[in-house]
Amino acid sequence: MPEAAARAASAAPAHLDEDRARLVTLLQAFETAAPASPNWSDDDSAWATRLALNDTPAGASANDYLAHRAAHAWQRLGPREPAAAAWLARRLWRARWVGIAVVLGLLLGLLADSIGSGQRINLLAPPLWAVLAWNAIVYAALLGHALARLMRRPSGPGAVTRLAQRALLLGRALPGAGTLRAKAGASAAALQSFAALWAQRSAALSAARATTLLHAAAAALALGLIAGLYLRGLVLDYRAGWESTFLGAGAAHAIVATLLAPASMLSGIVLPDAAGFEALRVAHGAPATAPAAPWIHLFALTLALAVVLPRSALALAAALRAHWLARRIKLPADDAYLQRLARAQRRDVAHAVALPYASTPDAQAALGLRALLAPVLGDSLQLRIAPTVAHGSEDEAPLAGLLGADTTLALACFDLTATPERENQGRFARRVAQAAPAGAATVVLVDEAAFARRFGAASARRSQRREAWHAFAQALGTTPVFADLGAPEIDAAGRALQQALRQPVARKDAS
């Protein structure tokens, strides 16, 4: 790995505790939202950066710098955004939720008739077998997920994460679209972006917390079923027997003996042999006569062994994992926004590479491009203009070789006189984003110089062509930067560049 790339990777944002990660994510949402929130400006961003650079200790990690900067930013943003402040103040997890899940599980287990009606236990068909079967399915699914992770094929948290995220939304820990419009007003886009970013970054934590609740509730449900067995046995006289249309005594005995064998060994209760089990068979409608107490003990112990103990252990493991993850929220190392902030902390020189498509910029355009980039990236930036890629040869161009490992900004440069096409300009921009190193932003820059010379700067055709490029850039997940590189309007183009940096070309597979 080149030295510059290694240095960038080592200083890349990695982990933060939950509270600081939420604040950093909220600030990112406000600084990258489109349309931008009226309550947060580029001047505010510069102010927060300046304070963070001044008070972050030398040698501090990128995480510490991000947290310092977000804390400073919140001094201004918090009072302006009461809806965001309210959401940020809410706790995303409360330990009493585990207690509530346990109480609900116990009550449900106590109220459930886990033996059957008529004070007769059919040894082949008590509802307890359904509980054991369901837990066996859960264990198989967990084992499959663990094996998939070991084989480097993570299947994702799936339904568990979706359940957790829905619970967070119901608890208003994450802003939902319905309340955004009513409470957030012009900042709705920023808060919706925050909800999406946080749901993604806290997915593993949400899954661990949801898993804790589910396992705790399942263990409590089994405990409730066991308690219900004995409570009913205290006041009712249950009898045990079995009947089946398809199973003979040998097959039925083998099934029951296998399932209850661990409980039998631990309790010392001896299971009947095949002949004894045959004697327990009852004809249709006939009453069972064998005492049920030994079978109730075996069922209770089987539930404890197969459900209560494993689920309790899984709940404890998930709780410990959630506790660990809450202190280690992973920030994406290839996020362009976070990478730019990390470079600002290190005071690295920005390296911009312009990749022209179908039109070669002249010397005046190169000067105009540097004048446009300097206020945003700093006067010490290094700008390099790569060889022009001919129209139709976007697949053959060695873009990875044109973009060095130290590139921080890749500019896919087009001419306004051209009509944007997904198969050509679109594919080129996608390939540039894919070839750019991790953390580098890819921006669509449209030079208006030739068009202005030909049709005039204020022509209706210019507005129509801009609309076409806007639609083109939106399909790439970004916004275009329009600039007459022969004589750029630095302020307007600079604001457009800032916006494009907040929403660079999405890094997706070229197609």
C-alpha cells in the first residue's frame, strides 16, 4: 500500500461510543442534506472546524476530532433545532425493557394451557412440543447465521434489525417521516437523512438489543409454562396417556423416549419401556388412568434444559454484545464526508484530479478550475488534469491508473454543449467513482465556457441544457457543478461545489 494511502487508512474514522456517534451522525446529516437546512450554513461549519482544530489535542485520533467538532457545532445547532434536540435527548435503550419482556413472557406462559384440555395429557401432542420445535428452529437459524459469518457470507441481521428499527421509530428514538414535516419544517430532509444514517450505523447494536429482548422473553415464556404446569397440577388431577392414528407403540415410544432422555437422566425418573408405553395407550374417548406427575416433571425439566437455560445464555451474550457495541459504533471508513474532516484535522494537502470526457480543457480552463477549487480545498491543493477520455471509450480508459492513491477529489469533467447520456457520460462518472480510492469524493463538473461563447450566457437553451444535466446528476446520486471555467463565478460555483461534496457520485457498480 502506498505511504499516503496507508496514512489515510490509519487515521480514518473507525469507532465512537453511542452518544458521540449519534451527534457526529446528526451533524453529518445537516451538513450533507439536500436541500440544505436554513439553520446550518457553511459559515457555521467553518466555525465548528476552526474551534475543533484549536482545542483537539495534538496527536488525537480522528474520532476525538470528530466528536469535538460535533460538540462545538451542537452549541449552535441545538438551540435552532428543537426537534433534533428532543430526539437526541431520548435514550435509545433502557434496561427496564428487559424486565418488561420477562414479565410479559412469564404472564403469557402462566396463562397458556401448556398441557391440554380435559385434564388428560396426550404424551404425543401437548402444546409444549410446539414450543420445543419452535426453539429448535430458532437454534438452527442462529447456527446457520453463525456458519455464514464464518464462511464470510454475512446474511445481515435481517428481520431482527428491522424489528428493532421499527421499535425505535415507535418509541420516537428515530425521526419518522410523518412527524418530520410537522415539527422539523425546512430541516426535515436533514433529520430524515439522520434517521437513515443512524439506522445503518447502529444496525448491529439494534440487532443485539432486539435479540436480548427476544431471548429474554422466550426464556421467561418457558418459565411461565413450567410454573403453569405445576400450578394446574396442584389443583387438578391430570392423567397421562397417548393415542395416534399413524404411529404404533414402538415408534411413539422411540420419539418420546428420545426427547425426554436428558430430563430422565438428570431427574432419575425412569421412562417406561415399549411394553409399558403400550399400556399407556388409550382408545378414542376413553379416559387416561396413569398418573401424570412424573411426566409433568419430565416436561418441565425438558423445557428448562432446551429453552430456559439456552435462551437465558443467549440473552446474556446478546446483552454483553450490545454493551460492547454501544461503545464502539463503527463509522464507515470510506465515507467521503468523514474522510474530508479527518484530512482537515491532519492538515493534509488536498489532491484533486480532473478527468475530462470528450473535451480537452485549455490552459485558461485549468486556471479557472484551480481558482474554483482553492477556496474549498485550500490554496495548497495539488491539481492534476488527466488525459481526455474519448467519447465511447469510457470502458477502455485506465481510470484507476489516472487516479493516484492520494487522490481526495475526482472531477468527472464534461462540456455543457454535450447531451448527457447514461450509457456514455453516466457510465464514465460511475467508473470514476469506482476507481477513486476509499474516502475520495467524485464530483460531476460541467464546463459552460464553450456553450456560453456559442449561444450566450443567458440563453434559454442554456437553462434547458442545465436541466438535462441536473436530471443526469440526480440519477448518479449527486448534484452537478456548473462553471464557466474561462471566467468562473467563484462564489456561486463554490457553493455548488460544497453541495456536490456533500453528495458525491454514489459508489455503485458501473452498468
